[in-house]
Amino acid sequence: MNQMLSVPKRRMWLRAALAMIYALALSSSAAAGPFKIVRGEASGNITSQEFCSATELCQESTVAGQATQIGQFVGNLSERVDLLTGTYTGTGLFTTSTGDTLSTESKGNVTPPSPDGRVFFAEDHEIVGGTGRFAAATGEIHVVGTADADGNVRVWIVGSLSK
């Protein structure tokens, strides 16, 4: 059953997902002590898509944004999407305006496209490496977002970071 959500229901889903992600970030950072809350926004584009198997789509995306604890950044993401289930895995490399980097591994879910081609997605990034001021960073970043039929991406970020 792959029925599309109406616009009000999609907005409600997005708000609920943001609230849940924010609550998770607060609870994990409170328990961990040295972790600080990360909040931000980014936008960008899907820069390439191709089939990597009969049921999987491999895509590359670039986003630029701003987040607390990180500052201005550009993110390059590679994802492998299972078209049958809407689940995906990926990696990300986020570079700050000063050249410091954060490397992540992610898992996510995407909705089927609406009639106008828009999708909604939620993903969790685990920080697995970094350079500069993020050389010893740990934490997790939760992302919710949308992508349209032209490949324009908009995301909202909440997470926790220890550096």
C-alpha cells in the first residue's frame, strides 16, 4: 500500500519527525555530559543518480549550510537507496569554512515520490572521523528533509557532538 500523504499530513509528519529527533538529541547529550547540541539547516542538490543494481539507486549530493558547534559547512554525500524498501545507507564528508572535516556513516528512509516528485526523508549519521578541531569528534546527527523532482534538497539538522 503506497498511498501518497496529503500536504498537511506530510507537514505534520515532518514536524513530528523534527520534534522526535530534537528530543533524542537532548536526551543523548544530557546523558553523555561533554556532548553539545548541534542544530542547523542546509540546502543543495542531488548531483548524480545512476542504477547500481536492478533495485538500487546510487546518488551523490552536495549541500551547504550552517550548524551550531560546526559553523558554515559544505557536505558531500554518497548514498545507496533500495528502491523496493525506501531504505538507504551512505557516507558523508562535511568540510567547514576553515577546512576542518567531519566524516559520517548514515542510514535512512525515504518516502515514495508524491505526484509532483517530492520525497521526504529521515536519516541518522554517526560521526566516524574528522580532522582539525574535529579530529577526536564523536556523536550523531539526525536529519530530516525534502527533495523535489529537480533534485533540490533542503534539510534540518539536530544532533549531539563531542570534540
